[in-house]
Amino acid sequence: MLSFEEKKKIIDEYTELEAHPVSMGRINYHFPESVREKRIAVNHLHPNGNAFVYAPYLDDADKNGFVNIREATESEIRELITGAIAFMSTDGDEFEEGYEEAFRDAYRTVVILRYENKMWAIYSDDHLEAIFPSREAADGYLADEGFQ
């Protein structure tokens, strides 16, 4: 098992993280560039070697999205921290603003599905026909209307 000093040395290599001492000799590491609500990438690095890394995308994360690294190897810690930074660097959107696709119906009518302001808009020519909060809802509408 890695010591507090060894884990601290590994975490300190991530220059995008800021160390913030907390009670009982523990240290939190914040990721100030996070685009998500969470800012703490490493929680409560304790002098006994215990700590938690933010990884809500993993099945073994706790209810707050953290994974314990008490028994983790150096490579596991690096993988978790790199993953936490990557996760916190995105807002979860898989589509970029302005992304669009064209759909046609049996009459060769064309509509455009465009991602705008985190919503899905359907345009016929330059006229807004409908707007939906999710891709699934927009796809359902298009299918119901006969567009492929």
C-alpha cells in the first residue's frame, strides 16, 4: 500500500489540481477548471493513506461519485485522476452546439434537426417547427411524422 507521501507526490504532479488543506491533516485537491458542479477531484487525502477520487462513471463509486484509493497502486491512482480530470472537463454533452442532421419523409420533404442551447430544434426551411429537451424526444417526433 502506498503511503500518504507517495500518494501526495503522485497527485501533486497534476498541475491542474490545487491542494486545499482541510481538518485532521487531510488535503482536498480541487480542479478549478471543472465545467461540472463538482470541483473536488481528490477528497480527503489522509495521513493514513486513505483518499477518494471523483469517478461517478464507475460502478463502484459511492453515492457522491467517489472511489476509495486506500489500496490502489500508482498506476490505478493515475488512471483515476486522469479520468476524473477528463470527466470534469466536459459537461456530458456528446453533441456540439450547432450539430445538425437532415431527415426526409416519403414525400421527400427535408427537415433539419439541430442542437442549439442544449435543446433539439427541428427546422423546415428556415422555420422552427418544434423543439425538444432531448434527442430521444426529437427522434420520436421525427419517427411519428414519418421522417428517416
